[in-house]
Amino acid sequence: MAHEIADNILFPVAGRVDADGQIPDSHFEVLAEHGFYGLAAADETDLTPSVLVEVIETLCGGCLATGFTWVQHFGPAAVIANSPNSDLRERYLAGLLDGTIRAGGSNAGAIPVPPLLWARRVDDGYVLDGFAPFVTGWGMIDLLMVLARDEVDNSIVQAFIPTDSLRGLSAELLPLIAARGSNTVRLMFDGVAVPAEMVAGALTPEEFAEGQPLVIRLGGCAAMGVTRRAITELKALGAEAEPFEKQVAQARLDLDAAVEGRAEIADARACASALAVRTATALVTAKGGSSAIVGNTAERLMREATFTLVIAGRPTIKSALLKRLSRD
């Protein structure tokens, strides 16, 4: 079903989405209709990690803006599904899993050093101050999850904010080089109150770090999706694609091994984005002079491959990429 949606619904209009900077709501409706939002909390007996990865890659290869926006839903939905806050689960989980409630998130309070978003404890919850440099899906999501650092004990607070309650929040739309329809913004928090009933929980820095390999692995799906689409386009031109297909298979093995602790996740993630750039470059070359004209598939995939170099990044990924690119 993911392949059918990507090839027959997403990809045919991906160029228009990129040019207009607007994702049709029908894209998200069809994903909801076929249960794709529910994958965020699917049991591993029903959905293996390899199938989940295949789905995300496929949708990102159909339309990066759509796939990238949709996958932001996964973190918030999974957090609520596993939260001890039963009221939060009862209020939102069913809607999150059937796609009638759409979510996005920001890790600004957990990943950057020093944190960019702080949580100050008050009698009934927290007050948030700072900013989130990248929040995707603004104007298309109903619920925002933000990770903020507790000023007292340095724990990572998982706070939820309905996007129809924006007191203390201001947004600045960011003109991205790719996935422009994702409505990615910079959010400023000025005394944003989050009541205790909207807090899913809090993690120690160590607990947060334990889950990062899988998060980084899923972040690599955007790069792999761009690579897969570039390979498809190379084949359509009659250009040699087999070497890239072999590299895709190896990159996926390396990413999976890293999640299992048998390889370094930053290196594997860097490899995926570097491969996207090489494959897109090959497509531009094979396509010829028309690739220099804005609006064709090769030109768009080249920008999208560049985008994957920095989205959902970490300092370790940046270092690994710089080393790899200097060698390649």
C-alpha cells in the first residue's frame, strides 16, 4: 500500500508540492484512511522494524515534504501511547492512531548543548521559555510535543501543547531549500504554560540517550527514500543503477546493525545521506542540461539529498559526514 500511495498519489504531484510549498490535505487523509498513522504505536509482532523502515523510505521517496511531515507524528504518538498519564492517553491516543489528530514535535530542550528550551516548575505544571529552531507541519498539526529541560534537575520534560492554544508562542516560517510544503517554522516560547495534565512524563538524560539510535535510524529513512527515487529515475533513463542498489542494501544493513549496537549510528546515518547526494548527483548528470532548470525531478532530488545532510542532525553525524565527504 505504501508503494501504491507513493507511486500513484504522492510522486505525480511532488514537483507541484515543491513549487507551491503546499501539501494537499488529501495526502494525509489517504494515509489516515489506510492506517498509516497507527503505525506509530504498532506492536512489533504486527509491524517489524524492517517493514516500518520500508514504509517510511517509500513514502519519503514519493514526496519528501509529505513523508517528512507525516513521520513527525511518530514520536508524539509513541510517547502518549507509553505515558503513565492515563488522562492524556484517553484524551488523544485514539485520534492520534486513526489520524484525526495529527502531531508534530521538537527536541530543542534535549539535544542541543546548551538546551534551547527550558521548563520552569510551577504549582500545576511548567512554564516554557526559549525557542525551537525547527518545528515541522505548523498549521497542519493539532498537537505539538516539545522536549524541554527542567531548570532544577536537568530532566527532559515531555510537554504537549494543543496548537489552537498559542498564548506565548510565535512562529516564523523558514524558507527551506527542500520539503517546502512541510511548513517548518522557528517557534519562540515566552512564558508558555503547560498544565500537569498535558505532561506525558520526564526522562533522565541517560534514558533519553537510550532511545536515540532508533530515532536516528528512522531519521535516515528520508535520505534512503531520496536515494531509492533517484535510482528509479536512473533506471527510467537507462543509466547504470546497480552499483547504487548494492550501496543501498549495505547502507540499510549498517543502519540496522547500529540500532542493535553492532556499529556506530552516526557513521551509518552519515553514510545514508552521503549516498543520497551521490545518487542524486548521478541522476543530474545522466539527465543532462535540463537538470539545471528549476522544477524537474533531478533538480528537486538534488536539493532534497542536500536537505538530508542536515535534517534531524547531531554533532556526531555532522563530524562523520564531514570526514566521509572529504574522503569521497
